[in-house]
Amino acid sequence: MTEPTWRSASAAHESRVDALTAGHRARRATGRAHPVEDFLFTYYPWTPAQLRRWHPGASLALETGSAAPQQRWRFYRRAGDLVTLDVDAFLEARGDTVRFVRDLVSRTAERPGRFGCFGLHEWAMVYRLPHDEVRHSAWPLRLGPEGTDDVVESHQIACSHFDAYRFFTPDAAPHNTLRPTRAGQAAYEQPGCLHAGMDLYKWAMKLTPAVGSELTIDCFELARDIRELDMRAAPYDLRELGYAPIPIETPEGKAEYVSAQRGFSGRGQRLRQRLLASVDALLAQVSSVASSSSM
């Protein structure tokens, strides 16, 4: 990429991140919390500043390297007037992660999506809890404690995502028809799962800077949109924040949830293919170098 091109791409990325994180950054300065928009910065480890850093990805080199800030960042190297990813250094440090993510994402992408969970994981996380122990205790339960417990008890829960299931209350865990584990994560995850879609941001994050920032911010935006659905379908009453509830305890609410879930699943599948293409392009560079050196 020529210097004008990569500077333009970097500025566009920074503007997009600034717009998407403006509310979070303003609240952080005042100490206020938001149960929907702040989640991506409490559950996932990146700050807005880290997300704002622009990375071209493994397949691109930046011309006029002396002007590129990336030359001072980890996993980059400068060769003459070019700055590129140091593929060998990246894979030496993150090779196991690259292989894990590729296996998990590819296996998830190959499975059919399941769309009958209705977001009940959030209900299972508050089942039979005293209100002061509820994660978002600043917000009322839309159906009250007893009504919330009734929803859990009257539905079959089939949560396939370990990082959702592990937050079920002890009394709720036996209601789940599946027993996902960390070790079996790749055997359980499927593209209809909202949390599997959100985690595409985590995988892009873990593969940075080998993954370009355009893909990472697209994954972030998907996760942000999914989080809104997640909490609109959750037991909390967030109408004060402008979130109309999706009453998943009703046939109409279930239908609305599944329709949105299918849309997010489609977006997630497209991002999975882009993520896999980025990983394969990274590994192809290693194969190409190995082939050249053996000739």
C-alpha cells in the first residue's frame, strides 16, 4: 500500500472506531455503566485505544515505512522502505492460537445453525438468585424473580456455548440439555449461537496483527449488534435505555428472536469465511517460504 492509501485507510478505521465507542468512552470518564454497550470492553480484554490501532493484515506491506507507526509495534519488521508483518515471529508466539482458531472457526462454519435457544442463557444466569447477586442488579427483572424462574422451568434450554453455560446458576445448570466444556468447545459450537457470533471479535483480536483491522471492526460491530439482541431478549427491563424487550416467553417474542438470530448467523458465517481466508493467507506465506528454501 502506498503511503496515501494506508494513511487514508487508517484514518477511516479510526473514525469508525471513534463513532462506535463514543458512548463507552464518555461513560468511562464519568464512571457510569451501560449493561449493553459496555459489555464488549468488560468481557473482552481490548480497550477502545487498542481497537483503534489500524493493522493492514499479513498480506500487505506499507510503503514509506519510516513514516508508519507500525514499525514500532510488536510483530512488525521494516525492510528498506517497507513495513510488513513478521510472520515468523508472529507464528512463533501465536502459532498454537492460530491453529486453534482455524480449527474452531472452520468446524463451527461447517455445522448447521440451531435456532431454538431463544436467549434463555441470560435467564439461566439469574435463576433463583437473590437480587443483589444478579449481574445487572441495577436493572429490574421484567417479570420479577418468580416470573423469571417460571420461564426457565417451563422451557427446555439447549445452550451449546461454554462461556455462556459456565455462568448458569448452580440451580439452572441441570436444566440445560447439553454439557459444553472448554476442552470440547470445537465439538459444540454452531453458527446459530449468538455468543459464537460475538466471539468472532475475540478470534480476530487474538490473531491481530495478522488479521486486518477492517475485518476486526466488522466483527466488533457484529458483536455489538448481537449484544443488543441478547439483552433485549434477556430478563432485564431496559426500556429506560431505549431497548424494547423481546418477550421470548411468548410465541411472538420467540419468532422475533429467531428471525434476528438467523440474520446474525448469516453475518457471522460471512465473517468466518473472511477470518479463515486471512488465516490461510498467513499460513500460505510460510508454505511459500518453505518451498522456496527447499529448491
